[in-house]
Amino acid sequence: MRYEAPKTLEGAIALLSAANGQARLLAGGTDLLIQVRSGRAEPGLLVDIKAIPELRSIVAETGGYRIGAAVTCMELIENEAFARDWPGIVDGVKLIGSIQVKGRATMGGNLCNASPAADSVPALIAAGAVVCIAGPLGRREAPVKDFVLGPGRTSLGNGELVASIQLPRRAPHSGDAYLRFTPRTEMDIAVVGAAVNLTLDDKGVCRHARVSLGAVAARALLVPEAAAALVGTKVDEAALQRLAAAASAACRPIDDKRGTKEFRIKVAGVMARRAAVIAVERARRQS
Amino acid sequence: MSTMLKYEKKELKIVGTRPLRPDGVDKVTGRARFGADYNLPGQLIGKVLRSPHAHARIVSIDTSAALALPGVKAVVTRDDFAEMPDEMAAVGELMINFRDVTRNMMAREKVLYDGHPLAAVAATSESVARAALALIKVEYEVLPHVIDVVEAMKPGAPLLNENQYTQGVKPKPDRPSNVAKRLEYGRGDVAAGFKEADVIVEREFNTKPVHQGYIEPQACLASYSADGQAELWTSTQGHFVFRAQCAKVLQMDVSKIRVTPTEIGGGFGGKNNIYNEALAIALSRKSNRPVKMVMTREEVFRGTGPTPGANVKVKIGCTRDGKITAAEAELNFQAGAFPGSPVNQASMCAFTRYDLANVRVVGNDVTVNRPKVAAYRAPGAPIAVFGVESVIDEMAKKLGFDPIEFRLKNAAREGTQTYYGPKLGPIGYVQTLEAARAHPHYSAPLGPNQGRGIATGFWFNIGNETTCSLNLQEDGSLTLVLGTIDVAGGSRASMAMMVAEELGIEFERVRPIVGDTSTLGFNFLTAGSRSTFASGMACVIAARQVIEKLRQRVAKIREVPLEAVAWKDGHARPADAKVAQFAPMSLAEIARMAGKTGGTIAGHAEINAQGAGPGFGTHIVDVEVDRQTGSVKILRYTVVQDVGKAIHPAYVEGQMQGGAAQGIGWALNEEYVYGDDGVLQNPGFLDYRVPVASDLPRIDTVIVEVPNPNHPYGVRGCGEVPIIAPMAAIANAIENAVGLRLCEQPFSPPRVLKALDDAAAAKG
Amino acid sequence: MARIALSSALAPYTDGVLELELEVANVRQLFQALGERYPELRQHLEAGIAVAIDNEIYQDALLQPIARDSEVILISKIAGG
Amino acid sequence: MARNHVSATVNGDQVEFLCETGQTLLEALRDELRLTGTKEGCGTGDCGACSVIVDGRLVCSCLMLAVEAEGKSIETVEGMATGETLHPLQRKFIEHAALQCGICTPGILIAARSLLERNPDPTESEVRYWLAGNLCRCTGYHKIIDAVLDAAREMRGD
């Protein structure tokens, strides 16, 4: 197994393309190293992207943000401006493992690892985030919601890599939140995750909403029916009940060691509802 | 001959205080050396090949390709270990069936569980060793497996051992069975007792296996030299017992194996038996190089002993005025791949907290396709007590009694006849119940969806073989060489405290160390909460020997009769001015002259300590249940326990808090999860969920001290009692919070939520 | 003679006999006498029986004296974690 | 197998070592540099026993490749005391009996230190959540939390 740490994006892409599938990208490595150590992954080459400046930076641009793929969770959590605009995404990022793991892990890696239970993905989908992809044929962009195809599978082609994740400009009175359910308070994989992102008008009526669920299907879902339950309401009890019902109805979960189908379906509604309540509070506070 | 020093009430200067542990600085600076921290020049790395099947016949094992790999120096399989007879054999004073020990260490005709070792290699590096494992070709004939204890007991269930016939049933069965042993305890007439009862509560409980979860994986380093001598460094709860087991399976003289215990990174019963140790010595013998073997966390979960899962049935009858008339229990315990679950201790612990005229307990020790169980802190007791204390609580509620009141009404006291044999001596059970009732926690207000539960636990505590040496050095300081492992609790500190107390000197003048197997005679494991009791007894005897020799020496030096010399506050002083007057001598002064006045002074003890005092505890817990997710939060926890005497109260509190935390994990989220294929699905700390710091509240402790009459300081022991009550206490708290009686451990969110929904559906 | 009681867990090995009187002066003699009377019990005696002499439990104390009027109860040995 | 040459700073000392690409920083510290104070409890980042600080960040050394340490500054438990003087956290852990077997202690000390460097006055709950990545099976955490809060108090000087 070889190790390379290119200093440019082009260098990384060249290495990836040349390795025709034998290379793995190394960002935080908190998932990859475990796969390699256990023999579940046997790459011939590791391409460490942490030496590429563009991938290590958080840039505020056109009112939104561009988060480099190799920015660590702790760096993102400590970025106060970002946390102010996208607290729901930070909710998710805060749940990616222990402080130790977050010191290494990246949101880009969390996304590319393509786990149905990835904690940052539902919030990114709810936020309408876009993945900026670079490859031998140049750059392209894709909505996060379409990027993950299934467990461990993404739309990345040979030689392609995620350069950054882009968050749009925030409208006034907007708020988002992510909640997950785990048996322990920390150190667990989400059994269910729910993200709600919404915008209120001056009268406190919800004008725009996106709801996304994690760990209830082969990949994180965008649930328009759940969002529809909120739009046009003041997010009152009735709306929250419709939201919960729609969220539960959208689940297509499996039974596994972490939770049963029926548990996931029921708790998805609970988490969505609780996340919505937090998102609304945040939106009201946002001028 | 048994050794008994009776309890002496006296004023104490050091015992009962909180000096700093002698192993503290090494442990906070990273200098303390644990199993994996030992290395030798030229050492090889040893790795184990483990079965991917729950149950399969081994058709063939081909190691030729592995041996041919550059860097591989030795491979061992079943062929490298002698067949052992199917009979109990003594190791020290432990009785073990070595037919099973050899097979668990290295599979022979069959693999019996996912993770069962098949072969081991020694190579020049970890990566070469791993590559070599991949080259070993094993042909299996996969067999049907059984992991559920109830299924395994049914006739026609897949058999692990075709030659196993249930012991303890008459007439001798004609068909083999997974039930290795059936045992029955009882007294009185249970049927008549239930007739007298106004109310009868009967429940069935099921628990999953849980692992000791020590943070340090098993690790050892072995060096066998051509002259037939072997040295072993290993993380163990009993280096003498490990030596005996290795000598037996390797057919070596006991004296030719020298075992040095490393600092042990947690054991809790899981490091009472060998796993890799004999393999490492065998690989070293074959390769003529030192061999180091360190388990991965996955190996620890798949290959080392959890505590059993079980099926438990409990039935209790009671009169309207709250007197229990009859109690009955059936305990069906998973032994794992080989017999030897703690069902016997569990049977003896089940009802011993109560004064009962009519009792019957039936226990079954059942083999299933899981790792062979190992001891875990009060082995078996928490499982039986989960059932019994749940039913006791339900009974109290049915009859309208306060749960503590009900337990007091039926509590065992001094002189209570147990159903397994003797009457109980002086015990502190009632005192723990009364202290719990008086504790502010017991009367604190509760909010919605919150509930309070209590439960109680009993453990025998034990004595057993113990040795130590106490050597007076030329400057008056002392070296205390101990043979029982300090498994973490701080026994080195406690032993030094008792010696300092006896000699009337500062704690810091006594340097306690744990000697290797060549420095002392046989010591039993640090297990059964015996260390502070038994090793403490030995230390006191050794210290008193030293004092006696000091008095004799001073009598000679000062030319006075022996009876004229008294030992007080670290000095030899005139016993009585009328008999003889002389200038007192300090310990240091005597030590300085010792060499020139007859030689150095030392004390020894080689004892088999008898008269351990039983321990009792009462736990109070508050929980809050999230009705929408089924998640249970521990809000407040209080442990009340009779320890006889707390030599070092801070370390006793630590045992109570640690035991309770393990019990909380057991109750809420810990469990072995197996697939239909009999393969363990959660062999790691991510999905095997031990409590993390943010899961737990502060754990308050109340130490009760009812002296054990058979120990000079009244010590009973304290390590095991605190893990017994939590599961039941939490189940009772959940019942009080949301009106659900949970009988399936763990009380994990999916289980609790389903129970809540089913209850709601039942209400309509 | 000392009064000997066996824990009911041992009944299968003594044809149900749980109480008897024996002329024995210590635990070793007791085990010997019981082993001769009940061969099936022998392996269990060796494999981990403790005795309670007048309600005091002894483990591996073969030379522990048994007084003429003592009450002796055989129970299983106790290990632990 | 081609080995990578790495030079880094460990507890202020310049070090150099060779490692296989697959080797973790934990293995390099323990096996190449013989700094065995950092422990392996799981190898998957779930127990925190291998916690070290790399360029000011708390990480699990079992989840970082040794080759990635090139040019980095690494702090381990061996570097916490100054000569004979223990770090306040080390002293408080002994005084509060916050350690039993001691296998998790180096990782917890390093993690607690990185917390107090960021937040000199944490609440009990903040300490519990920061240390959630460090498993302890002996103590039930009670005395560990006490020791960290007491050390923080002393380091603040109030």
C-alpha cells in the first residue's frame, strides 16, 4: 500500500485516475482506516487530500459557504459564523463520533462514505446543499440529495473527488435543526435521524421547508410530504402532527442490530417533530 | 489448617484513612506497564485464526502455505497439544476440566462458536502474521447450531458434545444432552407454602450475555528457552492459576514456568483463565524466539468469556400481611461452548436476602454455540436477582407495602437459615435497608414519567490460599511482597495500610509489590471479593510475626526478658517499668542493628483464609422514561453497602460506583447480538454499548460497616455486591415511572417503546 | 458422632440421602467416609465441595477438626469474579 | 515492504522513524518510539485509550496513519508532567482516586487537558460530554469528573 499527499487538486485527480480503482481517498480516515485495518478494504494507494489548500478552507461567498472536503468537523463546529447560519448542519456534524473522531473526520468524508446513517447528510439535504466535484473532465456540481446512490455508493466517477460542499445564502427568519436517536447519549450510530430546514415570513408563517430523514432507507431521504405539512402553517400542533405522520410514512427501513423497522418508523416521526420545533425557534430568533 | 484472626475493636490511625495509592504516579504518567507494554529482543508477533462458523466439524487444517510465507517462524494447531482426559483436575485449588480447556484454547474435532481458535502463527511482524492466517486452509463441515438456552434444552436440539449426559438427574439419562448439569436447592415444603399464600406472583425473565468489557484486551509475552524453562508476562487476575493451567496443557513442571503479572487493565472475572498464554509458550517453544500475543477488541468479544444469558422463572407466594410463605425459581443458564456457567452460585444467591421457610431453586447448566462463559463480578447473581427482586417489588406493590418495608419484613438476619446450608452469621443487610430508607434520595420528589426503584444484592465473599512476605530493610522501611493481584481496586494500598497500622509506622514506609510466581507460594485468583479479606489477613499475620521478632531482638540487645518488651507506635518500649527499664528503640534503630545482631528480620504468611463474611447492598435509582422513544435516563443513583470495614474508603466507593455503572450498562444497552447464522454481529465498542460518561449521573455511596468477626479489621470484601442490584432496581424504577414490568434485558429503547405501545394497545 | 447434612444439590449422588451421622475427626476423614459410601459423590467432593462446620464455611480445609457434636453441612465451593 | 520515513515532534523532542503505510500513529508511538503510555483499547476509535494531541487537536492515534504525522507536533501522556512536577490533572486524579486499573487514564488525562485548554471553567455536563469518547469500565466516571473539575478550579486559581 502506497501513500501520496499531493499539494494540488490536479495532482490528486491524476493519481486517482492513474490508479484505476485501486486508490482510496484519505481525508479524516476515521472510516477508511478501520476498513483497511480489518481487511475490508485493500487499496494499493492512499491519496491524502489534506495537503491541498483549497480543500482545507471554509470560504464565505455570495452569502453562502463553501466547505472544503478536508475541513475537519471540529474546524467547522468552531466556525462561529457558519454555526450561526446553519446550526442544523452543525447539529449533525457535532454527532459524528467523539471529540477525538471529530478532530479528524470531515463532512466530505461523512458524505462520501455514503452510510445511510451519516449524521451530516440529512441536514445537508434539508439545506439544499450542493456537492462540488472535480475530475479528469473538469468540475461539476450535484445536489447532495442525488449524490449518494445507496450504501457505500456515490455518483463519483473514476478519478473524480469531492472538492467542497456549498451552502446557499440564508433568507431571513430561517432556521434548521438535526436530531438523531441513539441508545446512548454519545458514541453511537444514528438509529434514526431527522433534519428540518425552514423559513418563516414576518407573520411567523412557514413559507419554505425541507425535511430529510436518515437511517430509515438505503440512503438519506428528502421528504416533500413532510415539508408540505409545515408550509403555510405557523408550525402549530396540527402541523407538527401531520409532519410526524408524513415522516413516518416515508420510512423504508430495515431491521438490524441497531433497531427494528417499527421502532425506526415511529421514532422518525418523533425526531422530525422535535427537530421542527427547534428549527422554528431558531428561525424566530434569526432576523 | 485454617487461619482465623478474630475481629479486634481498636483505635485506628491509618486503616479507614485515604492515603495516595502507590501505583498512582506510574499510572498517570504512562510509566505503568500493562500486558501489551512488555517487549523482548527478537520477539515474534503471534496471531490466532478463529472460526467463522458457530458450529462445524473440522475436516482438515492445512498450514503448509502459511509456514512457507517468509517471516513465519511457527504455526500451532490442535496437533501440538496433548489430549486431556474428560475429568476435573486441580489447578491450585481450582477444579477445571482440561478436556474443555484444551478444546477452548484450540479447537479439536469441532469448532463450537464464532471466534473459536483453530490455529496460531508466530511471525516477524504483525502484517506478516495476519497474511499467514489468510493462507491457512481449513475445510469445514458446517453443522446446525443452537445459541438460545431454551432451544438448546429441547430434545433434538443440535448437540455440542455427543458424549455429554446430564449430571444430577436420576436415573442417569440414556441420551446425550446440552444440559450439562441439573442442580436443585431447597428447604421446607414449597407446595404447602404456596397453599398458605394469599397472593402469588409468577414471572419469566430472559437476559442476554454481557461482556466484562475491560478496556485492556488480553495480552501476553512468552519466552521458552531450550533448557525447558519458560517465562510468561501476562495480564491476569491470578498468575499462579495461569501458571498451573499452562503447565498442565503444555505438560511442563509447574516450577519451570515463571509468570510475572503485568499491571492489569481491568478483569472483572474475565481474566481468571488462560486464552493465548499457552499458545504463546507453545509458539515460542517451536520458534525458539519470544512470542508476543495481543488480542484485538474483536477477538476479545468473539473469543473470551462473557457472562451467560439466561432464562429465569420466579414464583413467590405471600400472605396479606406481607410474610413470604414460599419461593421458587428455575434458572437456565447458557454455559457457552463448554459446561461451567455460574448457575450454582446464582442458585445460592437467588433468595438468600430473605428469611424463607419454603424454598426451591432448580438450576440448569446448558451448553450452546457461544464463547465459553467466564466469571463476571458476582457471577450469575445479578441474573437471578433481576428476576427475584422484580417479583419481590411487584408483590410489595400488590400488597400495598413500601418496597423497603416489605423487604425488611422478610429480611435475612444473623441466624437466618439459608436454603443452601449454613445459618448466616452477623450480617448488615437490615442496616443497608434502613440506611437506604433514611437517605434523602429515598424521599426526594419525582417528576412526570420519572420513577424510583430499589433492589438488594447478596454475595458470599471468599477467602482461599494466600501468601505474602514482609521484609524489614536496613533503614527501617519495609517491602511487602504480595501474591494476590491488585486488579485495580487498590489492594496494594490497603495491604500496606494494614501493615503500617500493625507496626505503628507511616503508610509511606511500606512498599507493596506483587511478586512473580517464583517469589512466593501459591495464591488463588483475585476473585470472589477475597483480596482485601484474605490477603489482608496474611499481611496482618506477617506484620505480627515481624513485631514478635523485633521484640525478641530488642530483648537480646537490651538484655531484658521478652515480656519486658512491648511494641507501640513503631517502637520497642518497656512493657512495665517495674519489670525492666530500658531506652526505647525505633524500628529504624533496630533495622540498622539487625544484620549485626542475628540477621535481617522478615515475616511470612502462607494461609488458606477461612471465615469470609457475606456482603449485602441496597440500591436506589431514579429513572425518566421518554414515552415517545422508549429511552431510559438514569437521573440519580445511590449505593448502600455493608463492607465490614472500609480499609481505604475512597477505593471502596470506587468499587461501589464502578459495579453500579456496570450494572446500569447491563440493564440498559449491553447485549451480545447474534445473527441467524450464529455469528456475533456487535464485536466492538461501537455497537456493544458500555455506558459513557454522559450516560451516567453521579453515583452516591453510603458505606455501612458491620464487622466480619473473622477478620482482625472486620473486612468482608466489596467488589462484587454492587453489580447485583442495578438491573432489578432499574426495572423496578421503570415500572414505577410508566407502569411497565420489563422482563427482557436489556431495557433498550426499541424494547421499552414496544412494551409501551403494546400496553397502550391493550388498554385500547 | 457428627451430624452431616448434604446440600440438596448433592442428592442425586447419594441416592437421595441428605442427612447422616459419621464418626469423623476432620474434613479429610469426612470426605473419605462419604466417598466410600457414595462413589458417585467422590468426584464432586474433589471437584469443589465446601463444608460448613457449625455454620462457619470452610473451603479447602481438609484438616479442619470436626468436633463429636458438630453439625456439618456440605455445600458447593464458591469462586467469583 | 517499502517503509516510509517520518520526522515529527513528540512531546517537544525531534523524532524520526520508519513505518509501513498501514501502520497507525499509535503503533509508531508504541512500537517504533517505545512510548507505551498511550494505550490501545479497541483500534477503532471507540474507547479513547489512545488519545493524543496532534497540532493542538485531540485525536485517536489508532485512527491516524503514522505517515500522516510527518512534520506534526504530537503530545502524549509522557509529556504531561514537567520534570518531577505532575500536571494538576495528574495530581488530582491520584488525590480523587479517579483511576483504578489505569488503562484508560492516559487517554482521559490527555482528553481532559485538551478540554481545559479550550474551556478553563467547564460544567459537569460539559466534562461528561467531552469525555464521552473515553471509556472507563472501573470507576463509573464519578471520581474522574470530580478530579477534572477540581483540577480546572486549581488551574483557574480560584
